[in-house]
Amino acid sequence: MRKFSYTIKDEVGLHARPAGELVKEAKKYKSRITVCKDGKSVEATKLMAIMGLGVKCGQLLEVSVEGEDEDTAYEALKTFFETNL
Amino acid sequence: MQKLSGKSVYKGIALGPVIVLNKSDEKVKRIKITDTDLELSKLEEAGKKSAGQLQKLYEKALKEVGEASAAIFEVHQMLLEDEDYLDAIHNMIQTEMVNAEYAVAVTGDNFYNMFANMDDDYMKARAADIKDISNRLIRNLTGEKEVDFDSMEPSVIVADDLTPSETVQMDKDKILAFVTVHGSTNSHTSILARMMNIPALIGVPVNLNEIQSGMQAVVDGFNGEVVFEPSEEICDEAGKRIKEEQEKHNLLETLKGKENITKDGKSIDVYANIGSVGDVGYVLENDAGGIGLFRSEFLYLGKNIYPTEEEQFQAYKQVVQMMAGKKVIIRTLDIGADKQVDYFNLGREDNPAMGYRAIRICLKEKGIFKTQLRALLRASVFGNLSIMYPMITSVDEIKEIYSIVDEVKEELDGDGIPYELPEQGIMIETPAAVMISDDLAEFVDFFSIGTNDLTQYTLAIDRQNERLDDFYNPHHKAILRMIKMVVDNAHKCGKWAGICGELGADLELTGEFLRMGVDELSVAPSMILKLRKEIRESTVTVRE
């Protein structure tokens, strides 16, 4: 399993649209990808759950990737967060 | 015949057939089923159909309102495919042996509540999206047709509140009026109504299941009333009033492009008051000479964090560019009192109208103020911008503001960012400012009298307190004398003075303001042409 932490820089936080983009990205991989905020962990492929976290700008997220393509997924997700959020 | 009252968002009158949207979920019945596979396949079919509809909506919105607004329908598609949502529906069908539409209605409600209870305003509003997709699924399950907006005749829209997918589908020429059960003045309905100048009533206690599409209705935005199945008499009366309104409207249209000048040659500027970039369209449409009050609060309200300098700069720049050289007076942050924003953490005050607000916050929280000033000075390069400071009571405050402006200029110089120092004026809305307006005039470029606050402070009458309505006289001599005093003191210093409060649009006083020598009146865009008409019919020379 690989993990990284990321502080949201996007002003609007992880709102509907960026959350949707994240789900799209996460669905590309076989690995199980989870997003954790304040001890609450949800799967990155579930849009309502992600939106339900109510992630705002400046909040810290922990992203975990586990599965056969975890290295590729890890790099891709990291790039995704850095460029979009 | 049924008569109901609500809050009017736009004054106008309409008569026509009703179209009822999103009837409540009551009609979704729980039915015991035996063949779960059949229900699941019906659900899948409905899901596919919904996805197809949303794709079409997305494409339509993309063409008509642009990518940013269209994205909501892409999100809707994804929400429809959400695993948790679908799992919950599947589970319910399988374990409780119920019909698919009932499972969708219950699951939709659960997710609706999850979002409605979040502490984030933005996420709260997403509850409407959940309802939207759930209703779509249910419609596709029951085979009920979506309202066909393309072939509808001009109608009075009656709804609980409007959903985004409804607002984008409606052909704006086919809406006569809105009547909604819910909705605030900032809801989709209200925004749309103001934009389109059509009568709209919100907060109307109408039972949507009692109203049938096709019924006739009269919507009276002047009295805040709607009558369903009106009598012939009421219809005739409404028809007459609609014709009158239309004639008045046509008459006003002929005034576009004409000067604001009295019969005896006295002219005055008529500008518009606006509260967001989107309002500029109405300013231009109504032929205003400029923007006399641009409330910058919209940049701060309805958010979780302070707007950035870039965000503000872009908004100001866009407005001055759209106004193409016409004057745009932007009032700096006027938050506090009745306008509260959570992230400012202002705390509760016993007397907010006289509390920590407007320029007082700006002078204490210099960081917030400087961000706005930087954006304003930068935007000034792109057009005819003026800055106006609210709630001034002393010369010292102006000096303090100017020293902060100097700091901002130095910083911009240091950063090598182009800017211009615009004209700077103040709101006159405290009796103190009136009494020392002779001193203040020396320091500023103009005055704009905010009659709403000035009246409440002068008469010691809280505008929010309905019990005081009988004591409230907006034409009180004290106010009129104050206005005269401010105008005279401005002119003695070679400065100009205008009025941007509600009184400016009071046609009974237009003649008096002209005689006082008021230089500018700033009013709601919809009042511009009415005021122009009044001015053009006035004579100011006092007959001996």
C-alpha cells in the first residue's frame, strides 16, 4: 500500500465538480483508492461519499492506494491532486 | 377560485395557464413486489434513460450557458452512477421487496438529508441536486413525462422550487410568472425572475397536489397575490392591467437614448445600483448613464473564505470594461449589520446597525481592506472606476483610509503592477457626516447620500421593526434638509453630490431633488426609465 498526504489548495475545496473529476480518475485503476479526512475514510470512486466529506480549502487529506497497479495509480493520483486541487 | 399570498420578488402582473413542476413525492407508493429481478431491470432501464437525458441537457447547457454551468449535469450523471446510492436502492428492493420507485424515493430522501444537514452552505445546496436526480429516476420508472418545455405555451410556472435542470430547459419567452412554495430571494427562481423582469412570488403556501396544469392563474407581483381559477371579473381586470403595464413599458422604451433633462433645461445624471457582475446587463439594457453604487458584498457573501485579490480584480475589471468608459462607483465592503458572513467571525451584536460594520471593519482588519483596494486600483486602469467608502463619520477616518491607500500604492509600485488612483468619494449615511459635510468635502471627490441608513439613524427608527411602520416618514423634513445641506456643502467645494438610497427613486421627490441641485440619482435598473420620464416632465424654475 502506498500513501500520501495532500492539503487542498483549491479555493472551493473538494466541491461537486472536482470531486467528480477525482472519481473519474480513481476509476481508471484496479487499486482500491481511499481518501481520509479527520479519521473518516471513503472510497475515491464514490462521488456522494467524497462530497459528503465536505472537504474545504486548507484541509489535509490522506490518500491511500492499494492493489496490483498501485505504483501507477499512486503517481497518477498525486499528479491529479497537485494539478487540480 | 383560490387566492394565496407570498413574497413578491418582481413587481409585474401575469395571466395564463399554469404548469405545475416537481409535485411532491407523496404519490410514490410503497408496493410489495415478488419479482425483484424485474424491479432491478426496470431500475437499470430507467438509469440508462436518465443518463441519456442528462447527456442531452449537458449539451444544451453547454451551448446556451457555457461549460462552467453545464458541468452540473455531468455531475448529475455521475451521481446517478454512484455506488452507494445504487447499492442502497438495490438493497432496499431486495430485502424489503418493494417497488423500485419507492426505493429510489426513500434513498433519495436519505441522501438529500445527508447533504441538507452539512455545515457547508455549498454542500447544503447540493441536496437539491440529489432531489433532482432522484425525481428524474422516478419519472423514468413510472413513465411520467417530463414537462415538455419546447412545446409549452406561455405559462405560469408553479413549483416547490426550481431545480437547475428545470431552469436551464425553460425557454425564457414562455414563462409568464413564477409561483413557488419555497425559495429565498437568492434562489434560482428569484434570480431568474429578476433577470427576466417577470412577476414572481416565493413562499406561497400552495398545495401542489391541488393545482392542475392547465388551470388559469393571475399572478399579481404588486400585491404579492396569486389567484388560481380566477373569476371572469378578475381575469378581465388582470387583462386590463397587463395592457396598461405593457403600454407604460412601451412608452418608457421610447425614452432610451434620451437625456435626463427637465422641460426648462436642468439636467441630472441617472445611474444604476447593482449588486453583482451579472446585473450589468440590466444597467445597459435600461440605458443608465453609469453605475452609481456597485455593492461589492456579493464577492464576500455565500462563500467560506475571503475572495482573493485576483478574483476581485477580475470582477471589477469586467464591470468597468462592460461599461466602456461610463462611470462605475464601487463601494468598498459594507458587511455587518443585516449582512452577515460566517468566516468574518463578527459575533452577535445587540445593535448591529450601529455596530462593527463597513469601514469600521476595514480599518481594523487592514489585510482584508488592502486586498480589496489593490484589486480596485488595478482594475481602475481598465475603465472609469470610482471608489466609495461607506459609514464615514469623521475626517480622521478618511485620513486613515488615505494612508492605507498610500501603502497599497507603494506595494503595487514595488511589485511593478500597473494601477491608477481612481476618484474617491464617501457615502453620507450618518447624521455626523451630514453635520460636518463642509469639512469632509475638502477631502473627497464626491458624496453619495445613502438615505436608507441616514433615515433610520436620523429618525431613530429601526427599518426591520414592523411595529414602527406608522412612525416612519421617509419624506421627513429633517432628511430633506440634510440632503440640501450635503449638496450645498459639496458644491461650495466644487464637488458633486448624489443620492443612492431608496429615496433617489421616489418619484414624488424628484422635482425637489432637482431644485436642490442634486447632481446624480442612483436607482435600481428597472427605475431608470421611469425616473427619466419624471425628470423630462418636470420644471424646476420656481414661479414667482
